[in-house]
Amino acid sequence: MRVLIFSSVFGVSGSSIRALLIAEGLQKEGVQVAIAGYTIPATLNEQITKYVFRTDRTGKEYLAEAAKIFRSDWILGITEDVADWVIYASKIVNCKSAIDLHGIAIFEIIELGKGYGNRLNRIGKSIKNIRNVAKADLIITDPPNLYPLAKFLFGKSKVVSVIGMVDTSLFENRLNQSYYNDHEKNHVFYIGNYYKWQGIELFLKAAQMVCENANNFDFTILGSVGKKAAKNILDSPLISEGIIRILDPVSHNEVSKYMISADILVIPRPFMLSTYFGFPSKLCEYMAAGKLIIATDLSPHRWALKNPDCGILCPPTAKGISESILNYDSHIAEELGKTAREQAIYRFDYIKQCKLICKEIQERM
């Protein structure tokens, strides 16, 4: 079986990391895998064939050419944004198509406003993408709340749920490492992008409240994309005074080192439609790090962190986050962190998740 995986970028953050894990996981299952996109890391497994696109032709033409050269049985596209290209290329080479779906962009477009691009154009594109997703032979959903909606929209026979994906081995040899020699303070981390739905504004407000009531915490933001969109938020005096550190983006492999250095890892997402139908990939990584997780009490976070308890859920407000940080107890943190890592290995390790994807693809051959 030959599977071509298409993502514009591989191994940077979020969806592109999941794309890379699917490629490596399927390859471990004995599938002949190729990847196609505009940005592919040089360190990727040498046994995986790579097709790097240029800009002299359209992406879907390059994808169809790569699928033809590779003699693909399947083309698997990452996110709804690439559905048009995947459906086009699969028809050209007469192979099957799959989409790994991480959300419905139209929710984000409506909620985030014009600051994130022309709304009408983006809504029109999202509707077109959804129609193309419906044409795929297999639709894989990541967020737990997206699965029932996808079954309603696209038909339950072609939709399968594969929630979360993490390489837990990245953390195995780093569990006792730390970047910090200062053990007098508890290190609180936010790791992710700067977009509104991630809750960076709530994190900063919560940090302000904590600093007004205690001096045994420090705060670090390890951000990735979207910093320009958050410029006004990042004008906080806590940052200019050095109370909150902002680190430049690092490679995905380096991110795990910072997670291990934290005492508290925060997911401050606010309640929005886009967060209700989303699932943060960082949550699985936080769990694999075995550290205390404080997450806003949203349905997707609750799904991952309850039964058994793997972290602390708090109201999706700055006050709720700050109070949870101030109530930090190292013994409780250790117990919850241990359970979180066990659950990450059991539920979200990419090798296990890719076995399921492989099974679903084989059954549809």
C-alpha cells in the first residue's frame, strides 16, 4: 500500500507536526509513504520519499504529479485547507483520497474578525473546502466534538475518530532535565501560537493577578506563529519589566525540553465555537511531559483530563487560571503529572494512533 501525505508544511507546529507523525507512524506499519509539500525538514526519516513543491506551477498540479510518480494508492491531506488539491489529484491519478480534519475554519473566521484576513473571501473558501472534504473516501477527525458533526455532515460510514497524537518517546530521556537552576520559584509556561483562540490574553491577565498576590512564580511564553496579530496584547508591562519572558520559536524537538523544565503548563483557551470544535495538540504533549497541567474547563480539555484526573480544570477566565496557579501543590502536581504521562502513552502515542489509521485505510482499499 502506497500513501502520499500532503501538507504545506511538515513538523513546525500543530497540524504540521501531526502530519509528520502520521507519515512516520504509517511507515512503521509497513506502509510505503511519501510526503509532499512546500517545506519539509531535512532531518525527516530518509526512508520516506519527499516531493518538495516550487511556486512555478499550482500546488494541485504538483500534487497530482507527485501522486503519479509515486504510484499512490491513497492521497492523505492534512486539514480542510488542502481538500481541493487532494480531490483534484486523486481524480487525475485514479486513487483514493483522505482528509485529516482538525476543525472547521468557518467558525474561526466568523469569531476572529477582519484582523485575520478578508472575511467574505475566507468564508467562501471554507465552504468550498467543506464541499471537497465531503468527496473524500475517508475523513479522519482529531477533535472529540468534531467527530459527531463530521458524521452528520459527511456520513458516518466514511468518518473515523483519531483524537490526539504525540511522540511520547521525545520525553522519555528528559524527565529529570531542566533549563532552570532556580528552584525557589515555580516555573509557569504557555507554549503555543499567539492567536486569539489560544487564550494568550487570558494567560497574561492571569499572570498579572498571580504576581499581585505572590512572588514565588515566574512566567514564560514560548510562542510560534501569530505574534503580529497579538501585538497590542504583548505590550503588557509584565513583559517589558521582564516578569514574563518571551522566547523565540524553537524546533519541535526542542519544545519538549522546555516542557520538562516547567512546573506548570497552562492551556488558557477561552470558550469559542472554534475551541469547542478544536483539540490542542499541545495538550497531548503536556500530558507526555508529566508535569502539572492547568487548562480551562472546556469540553475538549475535560475529555482528555478527566476519568482519570490528569490535570486541573478551571473556569475559562483570568481569575480562574490565576487561582489555580496560586493553589499549586507540588505533591498533587507530581501525582497528576504521573497519571497524565501514563494516559498520554496509553491513549495518544502516535504509533498506536497510526495503527488505527492504517487499519481504516486498508479496509477501504
